[in-house]
Amino acid sequence: MTRRTLLENTTGGIHSQEAKMQQNTEDLAITAVVTSLKNCGIGATSSCLATVLTFPIHKTIFRQQIHGIIVRKAFAQLRQEGLRRFYRGLLPPLLAKTIQGTLLFGTYDSIIGSLMSENTNVYRRCIAGSLSGAVEALVLTPFERVQNILQDHRKEAKLPTIQSIFKQFNSYSFQDKLQLGYYRGFLPVLLRNGIGSALYFSLKDPIKNVLMKNDIPSGVSAFISGSFNGMVVCFILYPLSAVIANMQSQIGKEKINLRNFVKNFWASRAKSFLYVYRGGSLIMLRSCITWGLTTVIHDFLKQCSPKM
């Protein structure tokens, strides 16, 4: 073998290795994108189905949060308004929850994948959960804002439709359109979603694994884990959710100071957690069902989907 031939063979081998490395990199990138889209689709489907099933409970809770009334009176209000208006306000939460599932599970799986090590501990799950909650809050606050206005019957005469709400917000200046319109109450939403997502993802798999080790079927374990997490997280963060509902149902160009608003809200509830937590029993029930169903559907679809 001549020197020239040896050099050509060596050069050819290097180029071949470079081509293989480039192909492997492209394959990994495609696999990552497909996996991310799959996780987003699974999250969207599970959240959408759970939202439709639990919307009646959600609307009853909202009436309690706004008026500080008992369950019986909230049901009486809804019954008096009739079936035709019962699902008024469904579209925003349906879109929001579908997008929420897409963002929450898709973002979490992407982040946890980048933080992956031999042991995905609670610390990493907490970080991934809080970041996915922050992304969720950034995208979904306008949906929740519109939903809270639509569900407040006191705004029905002035703002009866989504289009009328958009028209109201778009009449503001650009800064006010964000601060007083679509993103009113953003800070408490960011806190609630970040903390709630961190707690949910930190506890979901450990609880499920403990139950499965005790010979409880996977689907039942997933439902119990999701229900327990939903109940605990929503009960802890319920006062913040009540503040958000009241803050986001406000219309007008008056800027709201969060500290003063919380102080006034506390006073309006007679400075009693008993009144603040009106609706707490129903929200625990709704959270049990919603997150139980969401977790079961999500885990089932993930198990049935082809491995990448």
C-alpha cells in the first residue's frame, strides 16, 4: 500500500465517521422533537377530557369565590339562570386546559429530560415542575382572565361575549392592555401555577410507585396519586385562587395594588378563613376528579404510545 493510498483511506474513514456522527445528531434531534410533540398531545387530550367532565363543579366553585355564598345558594343561582346559560364560559377553560395540558406535560418532560441523571430526584422534579408552571402562567393568564369575567353574572349586561371583552381590552393603551386587560392578576397566577406544578410533579410518581409496590393496579394507583395531589395542592393554594378570581373579574382602568387588594379581600371575608374557604369542599372534589382523571388518562396514553 502506497503512502498516498494510506492517506486517502484515512481521510475517507474520517469523513465516514463525521457523516455518521452528523446523521446520529440529526436522528437524535428528530427523535427529541417527535417525543416532545407526543408528550404535548397526550397532555392536551387528558386535560381536555377532564375539563369537560368537571366544568359544572368549577362554575359552582367560582360563584362561591365571587359571592362568598354556600353551595346550596350557588346551585340555586345556576339553576335559576337555566341550562342554556349553564355552559356559558366553557370555551375559554376548555381551550385553556387543553393548552395547559400541552404546556404543562410537554414542558415538564422536555425540562426533566435535559436534567436527567441516573436518579431523577425530588429536587429535579420540583425545578422542572415550577418552570413548566411558569410557562403555563405566561401563556394562559389571558384565558383565565376572560373566563372569570364571563362567569361573573354581574358583568353579563356590559360584557356578554368574548368579543365584547376583547373590544374593551383593545380600547386600552398597549401597556394598560396587558396590565389592566389580559394580564391582570398575573403575579398571583404565576405564584399559584409555579408552586402547584412543583408540588404535583414532585409527589405524583413517588406516591404512585409506593401504591404499586403494594400490589395496587397501575390505573388505580395513578388515579389515587393524581387525586391526592390535586386535593392537597388546590386546598393549600385555594386562598390564592380566590384572590385571583376576584381580581380578574374586575373591569376598568384602575390599577390594583396586590397587597391592598388582598387586605380588602381578607376584610370582605370577615377576616375568617372559614369564609375564605367557602367553595373549598367543592374545589377539593373537583381537583380530586380532574387531576385523578388527567393523571390516569395521561399515564395510560403514555404507556400505550410507541417508545421513541
